Amino acid sequence: MNNFFSIIGNSFSSSSKSTVLKSYKYFPQPQTINIIAIEAPKYGQGTYTRQQINYILQACYTAYSAAKTLANVTYRLKYGRISNTQLKTHIHTGWFGCGAYGGNRSIMIILQIVAAKMAGIDEVIFHTVTDSCQQEKRVANVWLKNMFDSGQDQLSINEVIEKIAMENFQWGQSNGT
């Protein structure tokens, strides 16, 4: 049984060694894994500002681009192969600031997907503690479909930020984690 969910957030600092050891998954085959650690904007109120949207988009894009580049460089150095073949890059992510900081789940999904598209990420795998994210996923899917099926060939970063800002996504409340 995986006890990962019992050590999320503040619970980690008070977890016993045995709980922590029971919560990991062992991978028998060696893998190259890059851990991305980005601090989300904290404790906002009201509507997300263009500056907050820009920060989140830039932070995710920078991290995702670096992960893609680093994975390919590491592979080439490790195996001594120089080729134009790009490894597939998968980003495993989650609510990014929507727990302790009270971020909006829909905007965080949207911004992470947009950043991943911009960085050329092959797949975004979204993890949550519960399956209560269906409404936020629907909002994000509809919004992204409308934005990318709008008939425009390309949108500038400023146009993307403006479209997201016009949705007036609202900050939530901290869940205390």
C-alpha cells in the first residue's frame, strides 16, 4: 500500500521514518528524472493579475524547457550518442500552489498546459490526491480548446496572457497544508 498521500504538505515534517519509507515506489530500471521545484505565487486575493499570470507562465515554461533540454543532454553524455533525435519529455505535475497558497485550480491547469505546449513537452501527466478535479479539468479543456481553435495561426505571449486575464480567474483560500 502506498502511503504517499499521508505525507503531503505539512504532514511530511511530522511523519515517521517508516511512513516515509513506505510511501515511495522503487523503479528497478535506471531512469533519468529531473525534479522541478517552483514556488507558486502566494496568498493572492480577488482576480489574478496579468503580472501573476505572466510569472506562472514564465516559471513553468522556463522549468519545462530546462527539463526537456537537460534530459536530452544527460542522455547524450551518458550514452555518448550525438544525434538529432529528441527524447520524449513527460511532465508530472499537480495543483501547483492551490493548496497552501489558495491558488485557482483551473488557471493552474491552463497555465501549465500552455507552458508545456510552448516548451515542446510531449505529455503532461496531472496528479491529484483525490479525483475531485473533474470540474476544473472541464473548465480548462473548454478554455484551451476555444483558445487554440480560435482560427488564429499563432498567439503572442501577450495575447495569451490577455485572454487568460479576461477570464477573471479568482484566487481561492489556503487549505492549511
